[in-house]
Amino acid sequence: MIKVHIRSFARFRELFGDRFEVEVCQPATIRSVVQAVGQRNRDGLQELMDGEGKVKRSVILLINRERITGEGRENHPVAEGDEVAIYPPVAGG
Amino acid sequence: MIRITREEFDPAGLLEEARSAELGALVSFLGIVRDDGIERMDLEAHEEVAEQDLFRIRKEAIARFGVHRVDIVHRIGSLSVGDHIVMIIVGAPHRKAAFQGCEYVIDQIKESVPIWKKEYTARGSRWVPGEHE
């Protein structure tokens, strides 16, 4: 198991907390980290994952402040000590 | 100037600071909390990433439109109706580039910068949906 630091914001902060750690099995991916975050709240998984168990496209993800985008982003590796940020769609300006 | 702040800012003062002899056009955008029956609005940001994004957007506006100056000030924290949310000032030798640059900056902020708004009314609260949801 590895520990990953999570930061979440706005609606997701209210559901999951603003800063916390999750433990996931190796090899860890974005998908396994998002699943671990979703399990912190009764409604969490349906906020983050679609009906097929994939991370919703509307969920914005960063590892160490770099956005992780593209079709294969769920399989992007996550390492011990990484900071994963989870956002709902932005609404500034 | 790129700044994310909890403090009120002075639009006239920012415009005055942006003036310089080479800039024949200064285009500004001022976003204000609209009276939609709300009592107040909380703005939240992932500040480190939002600031990094604003610097990137400024760099892109300069590269794409040839503008010479881009200032962006964005408030966070608790705001009331009539408060300023964001000010963008884009300076260029001529107006066309300044208008295009300013529109580009606000569109990019709405699309990608990690800032969120929560509105409070007498009946409760809600997160404002993004334009790109």
C-alpha cells in the first residue's frame, strides 16, 4: 500500500474534506485513487465515477499540480507521496 | 500584475497604473457580483494552481495577439452584490489586439482556472455551475 495526499475543492471539499490521505494498493493509478476518495462519502462514488466504473470526464484531476488529461488518464500512475487534486468543473471570472 | 486576493481592489487605480506611452489601447473587463436575489457569494480557489494558470494565460495572450500588457486581479473570499470579482486589463499599441486579448483572458479563466463560486440566498446555497460542465 502507498499513501497519497489528496486536496479537494468546492463541492468535492464539502463531500470528502479539503486535505487528507488515502492508502491504495500498488501499482496505484488515478482510478484507484479516485475510488478510494469516493468511498469516504456515501454519495461520493457516484459523484466521481460513471455507471461503468470510470472516472467522470467532468472531474478535473491534477498530480503534483499538473493536470492529467486525455483518454487514458485513469491509468496514469500515482506514486507514494504524490499530491492528487480533485476538482469539479471551474466557475471563476 | 497577476494577483489572487481577499482584498477589495480599485479599478480606476489599476487602469491608471497600466497607462504607458506605448499603449494606445487599454481594454478592461470588470466582473461584478450581480443581484440575482443572492445575499452573498463565496469564492474559493486552489490558489497555487490558479495563480500559475493566470501567468500561463497572460503569456498565451501576449504570444497570440501581440498585446504588451496583461493585468489580472481576481478576488476570493466572501463577496456581496456589487463587489468586484475580477478585473482584466490588456494593453496594446492598437485596439483590435487589446479587445481580442481581453476576451481571450476572461474566456480562459472561465474555462480552466480553479476558482469556484457558491451563492447564498434566503432559501439556501448552491455551487454555481461552470460554463464548461
